[in-house]
Amino acid sequence: MCFSSPSVPAPVPAPAPPPSLPDSGVQNAGANQRNLAAMAYGASSTILTGPQGLQTPASTTNKSLLGG
């Protein structure tokens, strides 16, 4: 019988350091773009209506039974 102990595995390497943040100019540019996008998303930027809703009456026709 052999009473030898198993070998110890190598230690796990340390994780990579977290990435550093970009400089303040890049952060400010990103913040400006987010602010501009948020302002453009307001009620006045919708495609079909403006802030007051529809400005003209809807174009509808009377119903007819046989399309005539």
C-alpha cells in the first residue's frame, strides 16, 4: 500500500484589474449626447402628432354596405 498524498494544484492566478474610466472629456461628451437624446424624445418629437395632438380633422368616410 502506498500512503503518499496527492500533489497540491497550482494556485489560481489573480483576476485582471478592472478597466479604468475614460478621461473627463469623453465622459462629458457621453453625458451631452444622452442629454440631447433625452430632450429630443419629448412630446414635440412624435411623428404623428405634436404636443397639442391632431391639428386637422381625421380623414374618414361613411360606412357603406357594399363599398359603393
